[in-house]
Amino acid sequence: MQQRKLGSQGLAVSALGLGCMGMSQAYGPGDDAESEATLHRALDLGVTLIDTAISYGAGHNERLIGRLGEERDPGPASAGLVTRPRP
């Protein structure tokens, strides 16, 4: 997976990111098992940029991602979490 430099402090993230809005709203009811499987697969493929916002499902995505962090050994690479402030 290609990497892109993010900002000026040396952080690098995958060129492709995973948008998580559909995991908790917008496209019908969320399915936690499917969402967690999607997050695991994305990380397995080298995706390290996870895009979410607290307004998506009132923090539901962040809880999903938090569980993912508890289940996986971060190893030498870690995921970058992009969040957006509430409007």
C-alpha cells in the first residue's frame, strides 16, 4: 500500500483510506459484525487511514474502532484516525 505524508510531523498514512459513515448511519441500520470485519480486512490490506466523525452514530464508530484496537496487536504500523469536530 502506498503511503502519503500527513502534515509536517512525519506521520505517514495509507494513500487509500476507509470512510466509516456507513457503519453507523446513512445507508440503513449498521451491522457491527460486518463493520468490524471490514475494519479488520482494511488493516490486513494495509489501510492505516480510518476516517470518521463523532457525529456518525453519536460516537458509535469510535467505539467500533476502539474495540478493533483492543483486538489487534498494533505491531510496527499503526492506524491513523481522522476525526471531524461537531458542526
